[in-house]
Amino acid sequence: MKKNQRWFLLLIVCSAIFLSVLDLFIVNVALPAIKSGIKGTDADMQFVIVMYIVGYASFLVTGGRAGEYFGKKKIFLTGMLVFTAASFVCGFSQSAIQLNIARFIQGISAAFMVPQGMAFIPDLFPDPKERVKVLGIYGSVAGIASVAGQFLGGLLPGLEIISQSWRLIFLINVPIGITAVVLSLKYLKESPVKIAEKFDFTGGLLLMLTLTTFIYPLIQGRELNWPIWSILMLVLSVVLLLVFIYDQRLSKRLGRNSLLDTRVFKNFDFRIGLLISLFYYFVQDSYFLINTVYLQNGMGISSIHTGIYFVCQGIGYVLASMFFASRVTRYGKYVSLCGSVIMIMALVFHLVIFDSRDAAQGQIPIVLFVYGIGCGTILPSLMTISLKSIPENMLGASSGIYLTLQQVSVAIGVAVIGGVFFQRLGNPPILTSFPLAYRWATLLNIGFLIIVSALLILIPKRNKPPV
């Protein structure tokens, strides 16, 4: 295969990670416009983020293995087609229910197409040295998509191209998706199919039901003042979690294929790495939710300017991640600790500067940029901390667990911290309640980051041997 052709094919497979990350970030700044367009509630805004993540997290491990069973090209194309169709439905949704069902389908399809995009890289670039460079480019595409998403999420709803221009944040996926499908059909080659054992659809279904029955009542229960059904659903989620764990252990004992390999939890580094990531990802997307709503509805800043401000955060993130990624191996947990401290300091400045509608808007991009530097400093090392002492033969299973927990933590953070924010706002919200609600939610995020810092300090300097 010619070199130019390989880079062209890489561009095609990178469309999956670009679209999936773009759609995770593009809704953040556009949430107030979406709420107005579909006449939704505060809970509906949380679901716009959460339903995508629940679908993605529930089937991420399943989607990663699907290519081995049915062929990478086939799963990539199917995922991209469904994602594009779901984006079209999102763009023309007339109610919150329609929109969030389509967002859920978007998340599921992303869980199938994204792992295939990464799985194609070893086929396209068999040389290990060249592959490291390519994986760096692949990660950069995700960073670019996050910045582009925040900018477009602010820009598109403010344009007067069509009625309710917020719909463009979803419809923009359609031409990109169609182009990726056409080029994939023509140029991508199918991989050999490995059908060695039964596919674990049961595990994926149980995980989806567990997450749904836990996160849905967390969001909707607050909106409805905690009716009895919401409490019962939370109890049911615990029961389903126990059933899921039992199913995975039983599958392992019987020699069947399982979604998760529970043996990896015996590894100390993996356990504490997961705990650190859990509290960090509570903060990540809840930060965007509360700051988007506060900047636009509380401080009266336009969606376009809000999007530009968040681009400053994204630039800080990309620059810091590029600088610190190569230093993780040498400095380990201290890179993450530095990042968490920067984020805490930046959030303290958020509380000071964002305290009123009269805040100096010239200071807003600066504190967002500093916060982005903190994020970009801590993120490159989080997965390394979790997986550094995992044996090679268990690395795939461990990565799947880590990525699933990452998405679950984001969803829980949006549900819990977003719930505290909207609870303090009241229903209907009044302008004077915004600073207090923002203060409570931000202090909660600071608290979670302090826990992250404390856990990082507890990690022993000397690596433990692999389990």
C-alpha cells in the first residue's frame, strides 16, 4: 500500500473519533438554545448529554469486540450509518423525548464505530514506530474535535440561517457521515473475521439497564421532587448491578466470553487509578453544563461569545496535553497532581470572577484557559496510572473497563452536580439565584478535585508488581 493511500485511509477512519467527540462537546454551549427550541426542562438538558454517554458507555466494550466477530469494515460502516441517521433525527426532533432517544442511539452507534477506527490503525501502519506517531495524530483529532465542538456549539445557534439554528449542531454531522460511508465502501478493506466463541450481548444489555435505571431517576427524580418510582428505580439499579457482576463471574467460570474480566480488580494500581478517574470525570462534563448555563442565562453572555470563551479552554487543554503527554512516563503521578491543583486554583478564580453579571469579560477567557491547562495536564496520565502494572494479556480487558467507567463517571457527574445546580436555581429559576447555585455546584467540583489530589498523593512511589 502506498504511503499517501494509507494517510488517506487514516483520514477516513479518523472521521469516527472526530464525529463522536464533536457531538459530545457541541451540545454543551448550545444547551440553552436547545432547551428553548424543544420547550424542555432543566432535566431534559441534562439528558441531552447523559443519554449519549449512557448509550456509548453501555456498548463500548461490546462495540470494541464486534469488529473481531463480524468484520471491522462492516461494523464501522453500520455504526457510521446509524450515527448519521440518528444525527438527522436529532436535527429535526420536535420534543425532548424524540431528541434524547436519538441521542441515545447516537451514543450506541458511536460505541461501535469508534473502536473500529482505532482497530484499523495497526493494519494501515504495521511499523511500530510509525504507529506511535499515528496514534498521536489520532489523539490530536479528538482534541481538535473538542475545540471545534465548543466553538460550533456557540456559533451555530446564534446564526440566523434557518429557524431554530441550534438544529445545525446535529445536521452538520450528516454530510460528514455520508462522505465517510461512501469513501469507506470504496477504499477500506475488510478484515478477517474471528468467530471463536459466542458474543456477550447479555452483558452489554445488563450494563445498559443498570446505568439507565440509576441515572434516569437521579435526573428526573429531582425534577419531580423524588416520587416513589424514582427511589424504586435506584434500588433496582443496585439489584441489576449485582446481577451483572454475577453474570460476568459466571461466564468466566464456565469459560464463556464475558464483557468484563473481573480479575483485573485484584491489581492495586488499577483499583486506585479507577477511583481517581471516577472523581475526576465527575467534574469534567458537569463543569461545561453549569458554566454554559451560568454564562448565558446567569450573566447574559451570548452563545457565540460563550463558544469563543470555551475555545480558550480547549486551546489550553490541547497545548498542555501536547506538552505533558511525553512527561508522564518520567514523572508519573506528579503530572496528574500538578493538573488537579491547577484545576482547583482555576475554579477558585471562577468563583471570584463569575460572582456577578458585572464580571470583567476580559478575565473570563483567561480563567478558562488556565482551567484547560489543568485538564490537559492531568488527563494524559490518568489511564497510565490505572494500567501501568497490568499484564499484557489483560490489557485489552482493563482498557475496556477503564473507558466504560470514564463514560459512566461523566454521566453521574452531570446527573449529580447538574442536579445540585438546578435544585438551587429553583423552578422557575430567578436571576438572583444563579450566583448561589453556581457557587454550590462549583464548590462540589472543587471538593471532588481535592479528593483526586489526595488519592494521587496516596499512590506509592514504587510500582507494585503486576497481578
